[in-house]
Amino acid sequence: MPRLPLRMLSVCALLFVAARTASALEVKVSAQALERTLRSQLFNTPDGRYYMRGDAGSACYVYVDNPHVSFQQDRIVVHIHTKAKLGTSVRGTCIGVSLSTDADVSFIPDAEEESIGFRDARIERLSESKELNFLLVPFLSRKLPAQMKVNAADLMRKLLADSAKTTGYALTLDKLKLHSMLVEGQVLDVDVDATMGVN
């Protein structure tokens, strides 16, 4: 009989922990974590490139690769490398100019219900080619922030999916809401409200 109170005490402790998660939590996200997300969601070809024009078999093309995410003051900065062959394809050869340059864009982190989002895109550096910049500007200001967006609730639910096997208790995330985000030094501080269940 002494085992029953001990088991109930364990369950109560788990429920207490779950109840505590219904209050505000602080989550710290590294620049490396955001960079991995960007690479997996946008730069996910075998060669790690994103083609804005053409593809790996094209004579003329424009692609970006090698993304790097860092924090500067209150902003998230994404650095990319751009390579282009601009011109006309003639018999499998691009007649025109070859360019290789770097570009930088920065964003303010933005809480969007369950997701870490980004707003206020500011292009920090572009190429000297107007034709290349015609492709780079919409990519940097719209495509990149959209592809960096992370649904934190989905990630947490995936992590909890095997909790019954690993802990003996099925942990579920019932509700998650992101309230605010702030770059502090080398981390992104995220304030979160979460409600969890234990079965």
C-alpha cells in the first residue's frame, strides 16, 4: 500500500510542473538555431543553394548560398553569398557577365501567436549590379524572413511525441503563445505562455 501514495505524489509533482508551464516562460534561441532553420527550409538542395533564376543545369543562373545568421544590437542579420551568370544562353553557354558578391539583410524579431517571425527588413548591403539587385531585393526583404519563420508549438509537440516511451508519461502541449522577443547579446530572448497536459 505505501506505493500508491508515492505514485500519486509523482503524478502530482508532474502536474505541478505542467501547471507551472502555464505561466510565462523564457526561452533563449541561438543564432545557430535560426541558421539551421533557414538552411533546412530554404537552402535544402544537395549543393546548399537557392536558385532565384535557372537551376544547377542552366547556362545562365542566379543563386544564393552559404547563409550566416548573427545578432547585432536589436536586429537579426543574415549574410548570404550570391553568384550569377547574367546574359543570354547560346548553345549551352551563357554569353554575358559573371558576378560573385555578398549581401546582408537585417530584421526585427516578431512574436506571431505560436511562431517566431520577422519584420522591418532592412537591406544592409547589395551588389553593384542593378539587374542582380532586381532579384536580390525581393528575395532578401520577403523570401528570407518568410522562410526563417519558426512554429515553436510544432517543434515542441514533435519533441514531446515520444515522451510516453522515454518517461512513462504522455506529455502534451495544449496551448502556446509567444508574447515578446528581444535580442540580448548572442541570444534571442522569447517570452512564452504554455499550457501542458500529463497523462
